[in-house]
Amino acid sequence: MKSLFKHLALAALIGLSGPALASLAYVSNERDNTISVIDTQSMEVIDTLPVGARPRGILFSGDYSKLYICASDDDTVQVMDLATRTIIDTLPSGADPEQFALHPNDRHLYIANEDDDIVTVVDVKTKEVLAQIDVGIEPEGMAISPDGKWAVNTSETTSMLHWINTETFEIEKNSVVGQRPRHVEFTRDGKIAWASAEIGGTVHIFDVDTIEEIKLINFQIRGVPQDRVQPVGIQLTSDGKYAFVALGPSNHVAVVDAQTYEVLDYLLVGARVWQVALDQDEKFLYTTNGVSGDVSVIDVDQLKVIKSIKVGRFPWGVVIAPTS
């Protein structure tokens, strides 16, 4: 009976925002060396998959048939077939791959190798290393513009964004930002790039055409020490309305007006929120909370946390794919 009431309550809650599209969320668990699979309709873990050592960055192939996994302590990128949920291949990588980004051509994978201070570019079909690009100290974040022109890497210790021309594999510009930049996210049209600076406690907004910073966002949460407000992951809604920024050990996600850059709200989630991902119809936002070992689910229309889902130890990355 309790189970029935639980499911009815959850159905009613989800119904407030209308039916969600069927999709699966994949969550990398650093300490367990696993991937948790969450059914986004039931909002429950339906599978746990063994992978390499210390999985962090994860992303899909263009057709959602494969999942690429940064197995950081194995110094490799693993390839998982999503039909069988098994590892079918590995790709060459430098030391300690942490994040990566796949070019729109669905072939060139740009990998940030934190311990080597390089970005490695690999052809995922031939497994050929196309380039190794020297960047700043402790590279982590990677993003590629929607038109495929720019690959942007963040170097944590150097506090820079490195703008890499994807045709020449050369750095064309270095942009100084706040301390310990962790993540870059492009708008859907590719005109604006958002970059988080974890220790700086800031998000930097760039005009992509000019590669100039146009806005700096600061965050202040009542009752939370300023040094615990540490921006990491960023997600932008496709309609250009919201930006969601994971604020690390502050245990909050900031809701930002993506047009005016005004901070609208702070939502309390689990402990040490790392990354964030929207589901397929952007009704719900999923956050990985490393210290509390769970995923928080945020209703985007209500801007309200509606559920916590227990996963593995130290969840880090999260990506969501359609099931049909």
C-alpha cells in the first residue's frame, strides 16, 4: 500500500508538468567505478554498470548508440555500446582524461588530459591521434561550438580558456578568467559561451565572434560562506530562458536569466553538486551530488527540487539520452 501511494504521489507530481519523454540518464560514479542508469519516467535507478577506474566525463555519440567514458585513473577513454551496456573498445588518451567534447562531425574527440597539460584529439572511428595540443596547467573543461569552429579548453591552474581552431589544431586566443575554470557551455546558436571559475566563484560570459568577455556573474547565497560558492557545471535551456549553474560545496544550483544574466534563485540540492543535465524535453534537470552520493531532480517549470535518487559513491558526470 505504501508503495502504491508513493507511485501515485510521484505520478501526480510529474503530471503537474505534463508527461515527460522517455529517456535514460547515465551517471558516472567516481569512487565505485560504475555508471548508474536512471529511468527518467520512474526516476529510479534501473541498472549499475561496471566501468574503468575513476569515471568522470561522459558523453554520447551523435546517434546515441555509444557512451564515451573518461576512465581517469586508467588513462583511457572507454567506449560503451548502449544496446548491450558493455565496454566494446578503448581510445588512446594522454594521462588523466577528465572531460572531453565531440566535434559535430561525430569523429573528432577532444580530450583534456589534466596530468599532461595537453588536449588530445582522437578520431573515434580510426583511433588515430590527430593532434596533441599544449595548453595551460591542469586542463579540465572541454566544449566545442555548435558550428564546430572552436574547441575551448579550460586550464585550472593557469586560469585560462584556450580557443583552439579545429581546422588547424592551433590555439588562436587565450582568455584569462577567474581561478580554476572548470566548464564551458555554448548557447544553442553558438553566439555566446559561458565559463565557470570554481575558486573564483564566478561565471564568465563571452561573445564568440569577438572572443571578448561581455559579462561577469557573481553568486551570493544567504547563510553560505562565500568560499563555498564554487561554480562548476552549467546547463542552458534551448529556448534561451535559463542557465543552471552547479555551485559545488554550497550545495545549491543557481538559476540565472540567460538573457539579462540576473541570478533569479538558488535551489538547495545534495552535497557538493558537480554537474547538471536537462532531460529530453527539458522538463527536469538532474544534478550529480558527489558527497551525498545522490542525484537531485529539479522541476524546471516550478524551479523546485522534487526528488533525490541514490546512486553510487561520488557521482560526477550526467548525460541523458532518449530511449526511442
